[in-house]
Amino acid sequence: MIKVENLVKVFGPKRAVDGISFSVERGEVLGFLGPNGAGKSTTMRMITGFILPTSGKVTVGGFDMLEKPIEAKRLIGYLPENAPAYVDMTVQGFLNFSAEIRGLHGDAKKRAVNRAVEMCFLESVLHQSVDTLSKGYRHRTCFAQSIIHDPDVLILDEPTDGLDPNQKHEVRNLIRRMGERKAIIFSTHILEEVDAVCSRAIIIDRGRIVANGTPSELRRKSESSGAVTLRVSGVNAAALTQKLSQIPAVKRTTIVREEATSVTVRVYPKGDVNGALAESIADATQGLRIHELHTEEGRLDEVFRSITLSDTAKSEEKK
Amino acid sequence: MSAWLNIKTITKRELAAYFSSPLAYVFIIIFLLLCGFFTFMVGGFFEMGQASLARPFFDWHPWFYLFLVPAVGMRLWAEERRVGTLELLLTMPITPWQAIVGKFLASWLFLGLALVLTFPVVITVNYLGNPDNGVIFAAYVGSWLMAGAYLAVSCITSAMTRNQVVSFIVSVVACLFLILAGFPPVVRLISNTFPTLLVDLITSFSVITHFEGFQKGILDSRDIVFFVSVIVFSLFTTSVILRSHRA
């Protein structure tokens, strides 16, 4: 549905987006991750046709955004960053306008507005002016605008920003449900959201894609992925480390916490041992009281930090 | 067909936006008060003893519009950019031209409404004497076209900035040029120093020169073409500026 080829955007001396390519099919929810200023919003603005790329190509549903912008835009629902809305209108007026500009009139318009209002829980503020709304409601009003024509493609720039935890949960569920039938791209800073919602995630740093995969694929890149966490009692930390370092598959051991009654350590494997490490540790620690023993899946925030930080560090070295 | 539907939708929204804020009412009241005051007190309508509106009423319009039209036009694009709704508007399935024309039409219709509400002046002059209502009608048409030209200029300045005050000031200055280029004292001044050809060129840019004919009841195609071309050119410039924001 969405195809992005070699997209470049140059603002003065800065290459805000530097050769990004990817595609999203129907039924996929693509998470867009990256530090602030990485080029997430700029990429989304080019996909929706708000800003024009310096070079590269965007096609939505087979329509080129530069050559057939109207046809392409018809397929897209867009929630811009900060969720702008016409402050001088009521919620209902704003949604009516959004439906009309999307070519919905009469009964079709009424149905579309009612559906969007229901999905975004806006009944209670329907006749309120947009500038009197709280941030959460305003956000949902703009979100309702983006889904009013039941688009095939949804582009959401930080859709859960500024919402309370319950609202975040609702919006995530909504995205996941809609993702079954649509192609969705959404950007976020919240990594747990990627797990909760995305079928695939892309990490962008300084205008380039630095990682692309399913959430579990990305997690496997994390340093702690495959490591074993162990909590035992009846032995001191030094002795335990000594004992564990004799296992051939162990690369190194770090002490996580040392308490009066127990010791927690993390054991990193040499190469890929696929869970065999936990078994050998269990064998080696026979006779001790094991409170906890599990293999880490890896953490997205670790991956995120190591990828985006190391890149920044590299660029600083170059200078 | 769908182009007009889109323009209509945008025009409707813009008009509703005017009347949902006090701006519309304040504007109309001030405009009507100014019209009344200048026609009857300053313009000497009664003292003149003529059944005509040209001098006491329409003569003031270029000057009223100088401040009032930029006040109407300043928010058109500046506000969209400040609030961020421009991003919504330009990612909807409409062309930038439809948005530009829709917004312009809304403000122009609004100015037309303000103008229509000056009808008591027409009733008064008809009650007191037998004016040529054809001349009055022609002058109204000219006045509305002139307001459209000012408004289109305000569109440009509004698209240039996200600050409404800056937009207002710049468009007042631009519109002042459109007036002064044909304002008799200024024309006398420049005709002393410049050759006639140049003076004619400068005065041909003035709204006053082109409004003159309408006030006399003459619907001259050249005058109509002048106002329409100012409008089209200004809206085109607006589209260029909007596009440059997206590049």
C-alpha cells in the first residue's frame, strides 16, 4: 500500500531525511522509532504530501504522491504531530467539515461522523468548541478526523502523545484493531508501544534507517538477549562468579544485586547458545537454593540506545 | 464539479469561522459606523443637497478598506500556519488552488455582506430625492471589486508569515501604495518631477483611478479587468508562497 523509495529531504545544509526506503502492506502496523530530530516527522510529512521531497518517490495505493496527489491523498488518513484542529469550530463542526472535504455527504457523512465519534469516545464533547478541549480530547478529535473516511492507509505521528494511561491503552487497541485491515505507520517514543501494537518496527537515526525488523528480531540485537539472570542464596558473590566462570559457554558474569540473603547475577553467553546456557548453569549450581533462573529476551530500549547512541558517537569521532 | 464542491466546503467553513468569533460582528459594526459618520458628518451629505452617493459615501471606501480589509484577511493563512491546521488542509484530497480560492471567496463574501448592510444609505438618498440607482449599483460593484483586490493582497502577506500583526502591517502598506498611486495630491506631486508617461503608468496601478469610473456609473471593462487581474495575480503569488513553504 505504501512504498517509499530513496526518500531524501534537505533543509539548507542539513539532510533531514537521507535515503529512506521501505514499504508497508495492508495488515501491517509499522512502528517508527528514533530520537528527536531523527527525521520521523519529516518522512511522514513527505508520505502524506505535505512537504515535497528533495528526491525520491512515494507511492500510496499505486498512486505517485507527486504525480497523482489527489488520488493518493484520498487513501490516507493523517494525524499530524501535536494534533492540530480548527480551534474556532465545535468538535461536531470540525468532523462534519473533515467528512465533507473527503467527499462524504448526507447520510454517508452522518454515519461516518457517528462512527468516528464512537471509536474515539467523543460523545460528551461533541458540541464543545475545540479550543476549550483538554489535550487528550483534542488529540482524539484530530484522530477521529484521520479515520473519518475509513482510509486504507493511516499515518499517525505520535498518536499517544499527551494521553493518560487509559487513553493510551484505548488508542493502542484501536490501532491494533484497525491494523488488521489497513496499512498503518505510526511514530512513537514509547518502546512498550512497539511491542503492544507493531508487527514491524523501523529505527531511524539522523535521516537513515538503522534497524528494520519485527519487535522480537530487534530485541535479539540487544546485548542482554540470551543472557541468564540467576538469583540464589547460600553462597557469596565471589564464589558464585568463580563457579560460573568455569562453564565453557559463559563469556562473563556481572553481579546485579548482592543482599544479605541472596545474590543476583547476570551471565552473558559466548555466541549463540539458544537457552542451553540456563541448563548448564542449573547443573553447575546444584546444591544451592535457586530463587530465580530465566533467560532474557532482550530489551528494546537497550537496542534503541545502543543503535542510536553508537551512531552519534561515531559521527562525533569523525569530526 | 468536485472542485467546486471542495471550494464550497472550504468557503462554508471559513464563513462559519468568522461568525463564531467576535471579529465578524466587530468588523461589521465598525464599518457601518464609519460609513454613517463619514457620509453624514464629514462628507456633508445633507449640506450638498444632491441626490448622489458618489462623493459623500463611496469616496471614503478606499480609505476604510485600507485598514478594515487587511484586518479581515490577516488571519487567512497566518492562523492556519500558527495553529498547524495548514498541515491538515494540505494533506486533504484537494488542490492548493481550491483551498486558496475557497478561503478568498469566504472573506470576499463576508466583505460583500458588510457592504450590503450599508443599504440604509441608499434608502435615505432615495427617500430624499431621485438618485440614479444604476450609478449607485455600479459604484457598489466597483467597491466590492476594490475590496477583493485589497483582500487578495492581504492573502499574500498572510501567507508570508505566521504572525497576524506582521501580516496586517505589511498589507496596509501595500494597499496604501495602491491608493496613493492615484491620490490627487500625490499625483500632482509626482507629475511635477516625472514625465507624463511614467505618471500615467504609476496612476494606472491605483485603485482610486479605476474606482472613479464605477462611481460615475460606468462599468468599464478595463477597470474590471484591472481589479480581476490584481486578484488573480495576488492569489497566484499566494499559491507560490504556500508551495515554497512545502519545498
